[in-house]
Amino acid sequence: QSALTQPASVSGSPGQSITISCTGTSSDVGGYNYVSWYQQHPGKAPKLMIYEVSNRPSGVPDRFSGSKSGNTASLTISGLQAEDEADYYCSSYASSSTLRVFGGGTKLTVL
Amino acid sequence: EVQLVESGGGLVQPGGSLRLSCAVSGFTFSEYYMDWVRQAPGKGLEWVGRNRNKANSYSTDYAASVKGRFTISRDDSQNSLYLQMNSLKTEDTAVYYCARGGNYYYGRMDVWGQGTTVTVSS
């Protein structure tokens, strides 16, 4: 069982927007502004899409945005494209011996 | 170009040992924290542990699930990170990724290797 809770799946049509939630506790998501989001295509390594809640690494389209409210972080993808279809994982620092925790992942389907 | 290349995966019996390597290039290795993350077949990502940078005396941090069995080390002269896995269990079966973990305590894992597969089975 993952430390952070994500929906198992979300879907949207090309051009639409979707939001993936990531719920933790005050010991992880709620306690730190160090939430990251990763995109993983089948058989590939994860790719950093958002760090420190809302920052995009160089090269990540501005269609990807992140936010946080209390113990829940969110990833929003606007203007969905076919290549956005992938698994998405949230991650946060945690005040435990296991310093980094992940969500269980969300499968995004672009209809 | 920043690159991370893992190697050393394979089939090992329960109770056995295996050492994974991660060769890095394209950045000053000693300045960065380095992490190991694994992914069991069909499952999500799980943080394994990390080795801090030279400025932080290369100290290590581990997930509770592997503490006492796994050891992370590095050789800056070889630009290589290692994961020594002992007392392996079937539940350690996974793809193991190394990732660059930033140069400060809360740094992000911004570059990942392609992964190496470890199978623990009799």
C-alpha cells in the first residue's frame, strides 16, 4: 500500500484538461513544499514533470502545472495530447525514516 | 548530456546477494545526492535509499523496507554509484533505477537511468 493516495485512472479527450490528485498527510504532502510529479510511459524510466509543488523543469510543456492545498497535491494537464497517455506518480518528502514516498500511480488515458 | 546507466541485474536465489552499479556522466558526480528507486512488476515506484554528496560526507538514508539489508555507496573516481543487496527476498524482485537526487537535502530526482532488472526466485 502506497503512502500517498492517487486515483487509479483518469481519462480525457484531446484538447481537454484533467487533474490528478495526490493525498497524503501532514507528515509528507502537507508538511513540505517538496512534491514532485513523474510521467512514465510503458517500459520507460520515469521523467520529472513537476518539482517543489509547481515548478517545471526545462523542456516540460507549460500545459503541465502543479498545485497543493493542505494534504493534497494536484497535477493538471491542459490541452491533452495523445503523447500524454502514461502513468503519473506523485512523490513527497516525509518526516519518517523513509524520506521519499510515492503515490500508487494514475493511468491517464487519452480517449 | 547527463546520463545514468545501471547494470548488474539478474536472477538470484532468495537469501542471496547482488550488487548493482550506476555509471554516470555529464555532471560533477560528487556534488550530487544519488537515489535508488525500484518498481516491482506491474506496481508503482518505491524509494530504496540514497547516498548524499561529498559536502554531506556521503552519508546514506534508507527506506525501512531495505534498511539493514541494502547498502548504497559510491566511487567518485569512477563516477559510479552502487547498491549492494543482501539477504534478498522474493519481494525485492523489481526494476531498479538510479536517479540524480539534487545537491541539497530536499533535492528532486531530475534524471533517471533506464533501469536494471532483479529477479529473486528459486
